[in-house]
Amino acid sequence: MSDILNTDILDTDIVNPVEPILRSDRIPHIWCPGCGIGTTVNSFARALVDSNIDLGSLALVSGIGCTGRVAGYVKLDSFHTTHGRAIPFATGLKLANPKLNVVVYSGDGDLSAIGGNHLIHAARRNIDLKVICVNNLIYAMTGGQTAPTTPDHSTTSTNPYGVFEPSFNLPHLVEAAGAVYVARWTTFHVRQLSRSISEAFKKKGFSFIEVISPCPTLYQRRNKMGDGLDAMKYYKEKSKVRHGAPTGEVGLTMTGEIIVGKFVDRDRPDYETMMRSQFRESLGERFVEQTEMVCS
Amino acid sequence: MPKGRVSIVVERCKACGFCVEFCPSHVLALSSAFNSKGYHPPHVVHPEKCSGCDLCGMYCPDFAICATKVDPAGHPAARTAAQPAGQAAGQTMKKATPAKGGSK
Amino acid sequence: MKTGLQKADPRGVLTGVHFMDGDHACCEGALAAGSRFAAGYPITPSTEVVERFASRVPTVGGTFIQMEDELAASITLQGAVWGGAKAFTVTSGPGFSLMMEHIGYAAMTETPCVFVDVQRGGPSTGLPTLPAQADMMQAKWGSHGDYEIIALCPNSPQECFDLTIKAFNLAEEFRVPVMFMMDECVGHMSEKVVIPPADQIEVVPRRHTHKSIEDYLPYGANGDQVPEMAHAGEGYNFHVTGLTHDERGYPNMTLPVQDKLVRRLQSKIRDAADRIAMFEEEQLDGADVIVVSYGITSRVAQRAIEAARERGLRVGKLRLITAWPFPDKKIRELAAKTKAFVVPELNLGQMVGEVERAAAGQAKTFAVSHAGGGVHNPEDILKVIVEAAR
């Protein structure tokens, strides 16, 4: 028989470097054992610490779903919005206060299905947002339904005889729509992910980082793919780092290779820059710069 | 002397095993003991091997473990400037200790 | 109301006497109220509001963005509000339907903002270029769950200007989405619009907190039930969610928290209903029949009322400027003193049900319905007035 662990021994001289980024009073979080979302938040938090971003200027916007809950766990100005609408909410936030660093942190279903239209249009407009898309290949919060990212032949609660519709290749989609920075990692690639997030903060424009993440409860269990740790081992074994890979070639399959790396890193003017230059050109002296909106 | 030291908040742990699997020095094992939610948190089985690389901390989805480098006297090495001191009131990291009774 | 009134920022105020339509007047009202952000999506007959805003706002310092759909527009504006802006969107029937979820989000998160609905004939695509008043119930009840909003109904381009300012002021005072219920006629009708000097326009500033970061509770109710706001980037590290939340803004899906929150969202408006209520009244004392109308229909009803008076009938007029919260108390008081209410509206019976409910059997209620696409023939209203007076 095992005992309940004795937790009374304090080691207060060791502090987790991500603790200042977390709402510690809300943890433990709701995510399942072996879920990778927490690991992505860990990499995100470490990117913030390492890149010395001014946390006061940082706002995080989530949609709905498992990853949508990230907003509630980070000690930042954080917005848990409606299903699919994190990107347009973030667009309003950024345009009203361009000094903010705005991160959109949401899931594959939220961003690419119900929010798919906003995803491509924000990329087209090149709104200066950092989008972190945790892709667990399924609708998890609602019980394991098919997502636009669910690989062919896997089984879901709404495709009980196997998924037969083709899935989205998200890096390809956002590159085609105009994103200036596109990367993909898995939750196995914690350091690379953290570095990618730091890099995205240095870009001005629409940045998109996809993170393949385990969903042991609703994707893997139904597909007999083991637990979270099994998924991590699969990522370790089957991931191939190919920076600059043509995004058309990085589509995912159920058990095949996962191409990871930084696929796109380019520059083009972001929405606000284009807007200002257009107004200056057309209106000349009549153009009035947007000043502080804050109406207190 | 170990180069690093691990710290664990056992009540946050959900026993995914990521830290045990990916620790390059194999410092950790899942304990046979339970936390109050019924999970088996990791414990340190080879403290002398810890390099303080904190890969366990980076992999942990539950913010339940971290490691830090220590000086020869066993004190945590100074962290980066971004590391605030004494943050997170009410949150104390707890040192992993073998469970009472240990692994059986 | 603890928040002190401010004067309008003169940069947004087009002081002078104008000849303009209701859509344009609404835009000028928004600018005068201090709105410097709009998100929109084209839809007849409302688009002129944001077309004018798109033209005007770069010259006063602000942003208009045309979004990919109304779902986006109705949440983009809320992002802007949390970034510090006073913001609005403009739409009509089908677009208004798409915005419903975000009206609920604004109510739940207490995001002050204005939704302008220039009503056209429905259901569905219906009559894109023709008037109706059939979104009145949708404005109140369209999003799921229990919540309260405020809705105003202008009946002239001048009111489109004046009441848009009022709509923003109410949104800020109560931290609530305000529905600005125009109709195609009012939107496209051109009349004289007088825009006063900025120092004669009163503007309600945001209920911004003065508390320290340590003391601030994002959803802590004050005495008057309206929490204080902070904006992103100010260091408050607050959390906003559409989930049921506690005073810290943290999700808390327990029955006591749900009960406390949803009741406060309702009572902060209902308790202030008398203060929010605005009417135009005429000859209500001793009236046998009271015509209750709003928006464009009130102008048609005026002719019927006058014709009835010429026939010797004692007819009063009550024009609802505030449609929601419904002025129960006013109707109840009048019901005790009159024989009947006549309610003409460009729908098959929406606000008339509210009049009947508030009258609670003390006075009869007559609907004068119209399926929309035009306005009533005053004769049709007159006939019902005559019948009601018997």
C-alpha cells in the first residue's frame, strides 16, 4: 500500500521560472493527464521570460475549447471570447491600442473551422497578431468530434466509421493567405517552440505557430494510440525538422512523419502600416493620427 | 556533487510521465505513492545525476516540476534578470522527497 | 451615476445646420459621442453609416475596419472597447441575426458598446431596401440566456444624431450593449439636422477604475451594480470570459455565482428603468385612447391622431424613445386612466404584447399590424382608434 505523499517539506529557494506568468490560484488546470496544452503554455511562458517582453503590454485572447482555457491561466490581460472569434476580437484590441502585443492562443477547431474565415482574413490583412494554434487533431472539449484537422482514417465520435473528408494543412493555408511567419512544432519540441514564439514576437505582422499536441482522452483513446506519453514518443520518433519546407508538403497523416520547423519568415507591411501610409498619401494634411483611445 | 536540483509541486502533478521519460540523466521515476487527487507524482531517484537542465520543467504540462542548477554548496545558482524573487504568493514549490515508505 | 459628465471632443463634432439622412446623422452622433472605432460589414440599408465613418474617421483620429462578416464585426468592436475605444457596429436584419451571440457576450462581459440596426423587412433576406420594425423582440431576446439590454428608437435624422450620443452614454453608464433601433425610412430620410457646438454635448466617460492593481476586482459590483473597467495594457492583468464568472472575472460555474451574476446583469438595468425611459407625450391627460408608437410609425400615427382629434375623439400620444427596458410603470399608470391603447408598428405584433402585458387588463390593447415594406396608411390607424374609442 502506498501512502499519501508528504507535501510539507518546502523548498522555497527554488522557483519555477514560469510561475510569474501563471494565475497560480487557478492551478491545477482542467486539462487531462497527458494533454499537451499545458506544455505549450510552459513553452510560451518561457518565451516571455526569455525574451523580456513587457508583460504589461501583452494581451492574450482565446476562443472556445480546451485551448480556449489558456486565457484563464495566464497572469496577463486575458480574454476568453466566443467560439471562433478570438482573432477578430484580437484585431479590435490591437487596432484600438497598437502598443499592445496581442497573442491569440486557441485550438485547431476554434481557429480553422468556426473561425477559419477570420484566420485567413487576418493573415490576408497582415494584422500584427501572434497566433499560437494548439492542434490536437480533434474537438476535445465537446467529446472527440471530427475537426478540419483530423487525419484521414482516424475515428471520431462523429465519424465512428472513420474520417473520410480531407483535412486542412494549416501552415499551407495561412501561408497562402499571407502570414509573415509560419512554424510548426510538436509538444516534444519544447525549446524550439519557445524560440519560435520569441521569434514571432520580433516580427511585425501575422505570425502563426502550429503546435501538434496530444489528446489522450478523445483522440488517441478512440484510435488506440495510447496515452500522452505515447504521443510524445511518436512525435520524437516521427518528427523531421525541415526549416523552409514548402508548406504544401507538410500535411499530416495519422501515423506518418510530422514535418516541423520554421516554414515561412518573410516581411510585408502590416495592416496599420498600410492604413497609415494610405491615409497619408490620400489625405495629406487632413490625416489625423489615432492617438490614445483610452476614454477614462 | 550534483549540478542541479529538482523541485516538485506534488498536488499539481497528473502523472503524465513526460518528465520521467525525457530527463536526459534519468533522475526521476514515478512514485508509487499518491497525491490527494490519486496521481503518482515523480520523485527523485538519482539526485546525484541532476544537471539542472530543467527539461523536466519545460515538458511538464502541469507546472508541477522544475529543476535549477546549483553551486557546489548546493544553493540554487542565480537565475536570469527576468526571474523575479519571491513571486507567486501562496505558491511554494515543494521539494520532491521519496514518499513515506518509498517505493515498494 | 457617479461618473462625471464630460464635454464632447470638438474634433469629432461637425457643428452646424445640415441636411442629411438618418444614417449619416447616426455616424455624426457616434463621432460626437467620442467613438473612434467602428467595425462593419456592408448591408442595406445601414451601410451609409459606416461609409461616412470610414470617410470621416481618418480626419479625426480613429479606425474603421470592414470585417469579413458580421460575426467578426460584432466582436472586433468589443476587442476595441477593451483596448480603450468607444466602439460600435452597424447592420440590418440578416446581419443583426448573425451578431446575436456577441450581443450576449457584451452583456455577459459588460462591454459598453452600441449596435445600430437599421431595420428592414424580414424574415431572412426579406425586403433589403424597405422598412420594418420587426427586430424589436430580437433586440431584446435574440441572444440566449437571461440578460438585459437598452434599446432606443429614433424617429428622425435629428434624433439619429441626438440619440446615438445617448446610446453611447447609456452604454458607458451601465456597461451594457445598447441597441440603436433605426428603420429604413428613418435611415434614408433627409431632414434638417442641427449639430450643436461640442461644449453643449454631454458625454459619459468610461467607468474606468481608480483602484490600485491590488484592490481592483474586475467584476466587483459597486453600489449601483455596475463594475468599474480597466483596459488591456494598464497592468491590471484582468480576465474576461463569457463563462459564468466571479468578481475576479474567473470562471466559476456554481449555482450561487450564476444566480448572483445573472441577477445583477438584469437588475442593473431594470432597477434603473425609470431613469432610462424616454418618451414623447402629448395630451395624455383625459385621453380615452392612447396611441403608443415608435420610430417611423410614430410619424404616420401622428396624422391619424390628429384626424381622430378632428373627429372629436380624445386621443393621447405616447412615443417610445426607449423601447427596452420596456417602460412598464408608465404604461401601467396610463392604463389606469385610459380606455384603450392602440399600437401601430411595422410588424405583426411585437411591442403591442408588451403594452398589453404592462396594462394588465386595466385597458384594452389594439394592434395595428403591418408586415413591413412600407409604412401604415394613416387611415388604417384611424379606423382602429375609432374602434378603440367606442
